Amino acid sequence: MTPDRLLARDDPAWWRHAVIYQIYPRSFADGDGDGIGDLAGITSRLPSISELGVDALWLSPFFTSPQNDGGYDVADYVGVDPLFGSIEDFDALLDRAHELGMRVIIDIVPNHSSDQHAWFQAALAAAPGSPERDRYLFREGRGENGELAPNNWTSTFGGPAWSRLPDGQWYLHIFDSTQPDLNWRNERVRSDFHDILRFWLDRGVDGFRVDVAHGMIKAEGLPDYHPHEFADRIGVDPSVALTKEGPNPPYMLQRELHEIWREWRTVVEEYGPDRVLCAEAWVEPLTRLADWVRPDEMHQAFNFSYLEAPWDARALRATIDSSIAAFGSVGAPSTWVLSNHDVVRHATRFGITSAVAPGEGIGPRNADSVDAALGLARARAATLVMLSLPGSSYLYQGEELGLPEAIDLPDDARRDPSWFRTGGERYGRDGCRVPLPWEAADPALGFSPTGAAWLPQPEDWRALARDLQSVDELSTLSLYRSALSARRSRELGAGSLEWLDGYPATALAFRNSGLTVIANLGRDPLELPEGTRLVSSNPFAGTALPPDHCVWILED
Ligand code: GLC
């Protein structure tokens, strides 16, 4: 174990400046050869991730689940799905990660359970109005015979947010119909989740990423959502209703959430000051998001405004400034993220040359809008910008290999519920979830000993396999390693940002901890200051920084 790793493990405020690597277990490494990644596979590959130089891991769900939404449909919150292994496999993973100096946070999915959860099964078997049904959001329908859904909400994955039972009642599901929303006004739901948190904290996890944290409580009465009328009813100027400053939809950001998160904070603090809660909350603007990251609530929230910012210097600078200001106003560091298991990988996103609607995904119909080389150049530069910012950064498995979105997946391989619920109109998220390439010469590119892979790996990923990139000093993997090592030794995560004058508006130029960072988002080469070039997103000769490049310079 290296001394700087010991520091990361021993620092109770580690999360304020950590680099956290997201593992999507289905697609990371398959130990038993069934084509689906598992916990033993992850454990066997942990040295590669530790070598990369990250401080912590975030594991997407590995709990018992029918896997209708890649495990975000949990049927037992304290059980490991046999697909991924056993609780002993989890303990072994946790021990190994800790031994290697990495913290581990796990995903908790409190907004909804799977319809296969014993709570929902009991609710189905019980009568309308029963305590069992009160754990979820069951309602009578509207219309003469209750044949219309209780309100007009739609599912995030497409289609209505309500499904009807044979006995006539409807239940709410903001996501798939197999993901019924829990009723967070119910005391038993709240106390059961405290027990679930304690179960995992007792096993030694370092914290939780809280799925759909902003959606857990719905407005009393479950009113229809017409943004303009809603604004009017709650006394907000309708002209702001559809702006980022507009009112929250009735299924998001209700004030009562503060109470729930304060209770959760108390639970995690029983285990020490170093256990953390990170909210997955698609909330804008950042000032509103920061409201939920206070000293007695969440420690962190994902900064999706940063993820959604285009490759444009003005927009990025504004987002960076407002992130630092918003989170700073509540005493929290900002987080940064460019990719995860829900969005088009940033190596592809930054190379999209015509509009692709959010959530549409990339597939054969709109593949011609992608310039892969441009996307990768920008992605490498964008990663260097992100890793030089103070605060904590999240990486998504495979981005260190520069993986693009998989565009040509056969229709019958797709698994994302939004693909099914929109009748194929949206490609959904399978393209960012394809199993990782480890060894170029091995079956399934080293993902699985048998060559099985639950989604087909594109043939051109062979050249991107980790073993080849490991020995290529110009590879994306080598870039991530050098950047992470320099970030750690210069303590950039704990530093502060100072913008530099004298650069065009198409550049990002700032200083952090004695390092000058310059990114050229314009079309002309940019003259650079003197100094030693510590890391650059792509090699370049001469004194000028080419477009779509970023460099870290150490003043001589
Ligand atoms: C979150 C997860 C996403 C999942 C959804 C429903 O947004 O990141 O993958 O589909 O919640 O649980």
C-alpha cells in the first residue's frame, strides 16, 4: 500500500476531494462465465482500478432483483442477487478494496422497489386501504368507474406513471411498471430503510449513493402536473414555470425530504464522520440543488449541470463558477462528473455534430451525427479539465479506456425499459453499459472466461482493450493514470480555483495549487505560457495549444 493511499483511507473528509470510480457490476468483469459481470469478477480486477489511482468505488446495485432495470428494481435490499454472487463475495470485495486503500460506497434505491419485493407482494394480496398497501402509492382511479389514472403524471421511461390492478386500484410508478413507488410518508417505510442502511454500514461500507433522492416524497393529494397551472396554484409567476427557476413538479423536491435526509445523516454518523451520502438528484439550477447538501443532510450531490454542459468555454466556465458558489454556500465541495450508466458516454457525446434529444440515445438511426475522433479528443481534454478542479470527481468504468457509446447494438439485445416503453423510439442506455474490454486476445475481450457477454462488444473495441492501452504511453488509460497521479501528488482536489486573465473567451484558463490549466475550446491555436508541461490531453508540438486540447503546466 502506498503512503498516499493510506492517507485517503485515514482521512475522515476523504469525500471532499476524492476521485470515485463507478462500477456497473453487470458489465465490469464476469468471474463465473455466464456473460454477466459479478462480485468475484470485480474483486479479481480491483488491482487494476487501484493502480489507476482512484480513492473510492461506487458500486451500482447488486441486490436481489428481477433485473428489469439493471438491478435498480430491488426485490431484497439486504440480499445479493445470485447472478452477482453471495454476501460472502460482497464481504471479500469490500475487504480487498479496503486493503488496496479504496473506500466503497454502494447504491441504495429508496424511491421504489421491485414489484417482486415481499412488501409489494403483500400489498397486492391485501385489501385496498390496508397497512400493506399504505407502503406504496395505491389510489382509486378517476372517471365514472375509476377507469382513468389518478393523475396525469408520466413515467420517466415513457408511457403513463400508473398501472391498474384487477381489483380496480392503481399504483404509481415514476419509472417502469415493475418499479412501484414507495410511500415515504409511511413510518414503517422510513424505519425499514434505517435498518437497511445499518445492515450495510455494519458490514463496513463507506457510504451510499442515493438513487432518485429528489423524488422520494410526492406532494400531498398527488395533484396533476401542468407546469403553468401548477405555478398559478402554488402562487408562482407562470412566466417562470417552465424555466429552471420554475416550481418543482409535484413528484420532486418536496420540503419533507429534508426531514428524511436528516434522519439518514444521523444514522450514517452513528458509524463515524467518514461515512457519506451522495444524492442522485437531477435538479436545476445548482442553487436549488445545493439546498439539499447541507451540513446535516446529504454530503454530496451529483453535479449533472456540469455533465450536461456543452463543449463551450463560456458555458463551462459559468457552470464551474456556479457549482463552486452554490455548493460553497452550504460548506460543501462541488462534485464533477462527465459519464455514468444513464447517459451517452462523453467520448461520443462531445462528438455529436447535430442535435440528439436528451434520453434519445445513439443508435443506427442517428449514428451519422457522431464524429468519433473529435469526440475522443474533446473527451480527453474535458477529463483533464475535470480532474484539475477542486472538489470530488466521479469516473464511470471504461471512460479511462476512452470507450465510445456502442451504437450498433442489435435491437433484440437491448434491455433498457425505456427502449420497450417507447416502442423503440428511444434507444435508451444500453450503449453505455456494454461489458468492458480487458485483454484484446481473450474471449469476450477478457470480460468473461467463456466468451459470453450479455451485450455484444463492438469489434473495434479490441484495439481499446486495457492490456494494449497499459503499455501504450499515448493511450487514454495512460492519460488517466498520469492525470490522477499528478492530481493526487499536487492535491488538486483540495485546492482552489483562480481564473487567469488574458485568454480568449473560447479558452478555459485557471490556476489550482500552483498548476496552470489551459483548455482550448476555440478554433485557433492558443499561445501558451512558459513552463513544464506536466500532462496534456493529446501530444502536440510547438508553443501553441491546438483546438480541443487541454494542458497542465507547471510554472518553472
Ligand atoms: C436512477 C438510476 C437509473 C435508474 C433509475 C430508476 O436514475 O441511475 O439507472 O433507471 O434511477 O431507479
